[in-house]
Amino acid sequence: MSKKYDIDELVKKFKTGSKIALARLITLIEDQPELASDIFKNFQGIKNESYIIGITGSPGVGKSTLTKSIAKILLDKGMKIGVISVDPTSPFSGGAFLGDRVRMTEVSLHPNIFIRSLASRGYRGGISRAVLDITLLYEAFGMDFIIIETVGVGQSEFEVYNLAYTIIVVMVPGYGDAIQMQKAGIIEIGDVYDVNKKDLGGEDIAAHIDMMLDDSSATQSGWRPPIAMTNSITGEGVEELVEFIFDHKEHLELSELIMERKKNRFAYKIRELLYYRLDKILESLISKDQIDALSNSIIQDGKFKIYDAVHDIFSDVKVEMKKKE
């Protein structure tokens, strides 16, 4: 059975609402990104537009539990939800730790939700390479909302900014998150801020964020990010948080800023695809062994020659490319 036949059969079942077909298409795209074009050309006539929410914050702030609580409210409103949880990669199996599945048991069996865990696989920014592709599959599947939950490490906050329309930055009392957030510049990307685990306090964090917003450029678009206080385990405050999401969605749509967010989403993917193609070209022109040999020669001849060495590599690359022309 050929790959082409497999894709045709999966797409046929996918269009009947098969979650099994959806899961298998996600696996194909994650493991064999070169098949994405063959898959997506089957969905050209589908016009569904999903609204994408990004949830980010430090590890341990309760992002998975909050995602579950938000999803539950949206499901109660009759929405179809797709969740993408990007987990750290296991150093042994290379897969995701799947901790989100444990926390989302309450909603995972609902017929209108699909949850996919992805290993970040060391990808920069805590975002798996396949995330945008999966959002496209979710849109083709008819999802009303897509929730992307990041690993919450490194530059993941900035990566998810390129993929989602409403960004929720989650903090908890006692982590010093507000100060760290200000240092990292994350105050600029949040559309909604949430102080989770409010049973532990957090009023001081909310006040600090409010003051930082006064001194930042985060309100230049005409939207002042609201601050929610939640207990994602009990559900307290989550209804208000969801209302803030809908308010921001309405603001983007009325101001037509939603088109800027959509353009940003696809511009990001175009850059990633170009980087991927360029990496392949470079791999074909210079091998790892050649780079290792060059590194050894730099160590022996002088480390300050590294820039000249790289310049020479690109000169050779230009020559090789001209020969191929």
C-alpha cells in the first residue's frame, strides 16, 4: 500500500469526522513533514477559521489544568476544541511526558474535543515544529477554538506569539514571575494575564502587572490587557478569564487587527520552512565530518580565524551552486 493511497484513505475518513484519521494525519506530518503538501492540497475548499489561544508561563504555574478548565467552559458553550500541548522531550524515549493527559482526563473523552501531546524534541522556543501544521488540520476538522499550551521554558512565550491570536500569560504567587517577566520583555506580548492558584494570594502580583502595563507599550493597539485571578483546580475565576478571551477576540475583529495576527502566523511558518530548506541545502554541501575537521583546524591554527573559515565555506558554496546552475 503506497503512502499516496494511505493519505487518500485517511483524508476520506478525516472528512467524515474520524478522530483516528486526524490522529494519524498529525503523526504523518510530525514524522514526515515532506508529506504536508500532499495532505493539505485535499483541504483547499474548506473555509473554517479557528480562533487560536496561546497559554504560556513558567513550568508549574498550572497551564495544563487551566487549559482543561478553559476547554470545559468552551465545550459547555457548544464549541469544538482542539488542544495542542507541547511537553518537554523525554531524554530516554524522545517522546512527550504526556503530563497534560493526566490533568485533562475530565474533558478528554468529550466528543467535541481532541487533545494532542507533542514532544518539543529540542526545538527552539519550546514549540514543536509541527504546531502550525496541526492547527491547519484542526481548522480543516472544523474546530472553533484551538488552544496551544507551551512548554514554558526558554523563549516559548515569544514563539507562541507568532502562532496564536490571544496570548494568556500565566503566573502564580511566590515565583517572582512579575519581575522576571519584566526583565524578559514578556509584558509586551500578553493579551490577558492570569494569576493562577489565587488561594495562595497573588493580589500583589496583579497590582505589579497593572503598574507595569502603565509604563509599557502593551496598550498601543487600543487594548489594555486585563488581569484575571483564578484557581484552575476549583474553576474559580475561569469564567471571567474566558470572558476576557472573548473580549479580546471581539477587539481584534472590530479593529481588523485579527488580519495582522493571521499574517504574522503564516509569515512565521514561511520563515521556518525557508530555514528548513536552507538547512537541507547546507547539509548537502558540507557534512558534519567536514565541519568537525574545520573546527579542529581552527583550534590548531587559531580560534580568531573562525570568521575567515566560515567566509571561505560560503565562497565554496557559491562556486558549487553556480556549477549546478
